[in-house]
Amino acid sequence: MHSNDKQDNIVQAAIAQFAQNGLAATTMETIASKAHVSKRTLYKHFPNKESLFDEVVNRLISRINPLATIQYIPNYGLETQLAHLARSAASLLADEDYLTLSRIVMIESMRNKEQAQRLSARFVNCECALLQWFKDAGNEGSLGDVDPELAAAFFWGGLKKLTYWEQVLKWQAPLEEAKLDVLLQQAVALFCQGVTPRQ
């Protein structure tokens, strides 16, 4: 087995254990056993449990990064762009691996104040990148007089309510594709009706 395969097996085993037992109750020995590697191999890749958790966070951030690279296009329809943004976000927010990683990070944030602050610092760049789309739209006049931060909070908050929180907290099944399409269309239309672009 290649080194990269072993590392991936270790991380997948860690994700499963963190999701089931939490960071504090998971041992390196259990992770090694579940990953079918020796403890020596495990410690070669990850010197401690915290470094493994950091890799889990890295994977969550890497899932968000493509969404954060979507840029606002000047002189192009706001509704069309929002529909693309909403669909891209909904695909991510309903992804089972993303939901699992999210649960782990949220649980560990609630257990430890220092951990919460450290994780917040890790995610701040992602949040800034997602906000930038709305700032660019605002600078172009597409949001009218609506504050870009309020617009971003409204848009992302609505999407998460529709596609994320029920699944991540209540373990609800993802929405059927047809129903999701209708809800996304309505969310985008409602948002666009609430802003009057500057001429």
C-alpha cells in the first residue's frame, strides 16, 4: 500500500472515530486499528491526535474552497449568478462527507473554547471569500442600498436552513432534487425581489 493510501485510510478512520466518539474519547491506538496500520506507521504520518484533527479540518476547508472561488461577474444578470451560486452551495451543503466533517468540527468547537477560537481563525478566510462575492456585487450597484454583509447573511442563512441545518443537526434525509430545485428558485427570486439595483 502506498504512503498516500495509508494516510488516507488513517484520516478516514479518524473521521469515523471522531464522528462516533468525539476527539477526546478517540485514541490513536483505535485509529491505527481501524485504519489497519501499525502505531508506528500512524505516528509517522501524524505525531498526535491534534495533528490528525487538523487534517480533518483541512479537508473540510478544501471542500469549501471551490465555492469560495466563484466570482461576481459585472454586467451579468444577478439572478442567473445567484442561481449558480445557490446550486453550487446546495450541492456542497448536502454532501454526506461534508456533513460528517461539519458535525465533527461543530462538536469540538462546543466542547472547548480554545478549540472554537482556533477553528474560527482557520475558517475566517473562507468566510471572507464568500462575503467578497456580495461585496463585489454591492460595489457594482447590483444590491442597491442593501449592505453586502446583510445580503450575504440573508442568502447563506436561507440556503443553510433549506439544505443544511435539518440534515446536520436532525439527520434528516436530503431534499429530493425536484423539491430542492423549486426551493432554490424561490430563494433566489425572493432575494432578487428584495434589492433594487442602482442605475
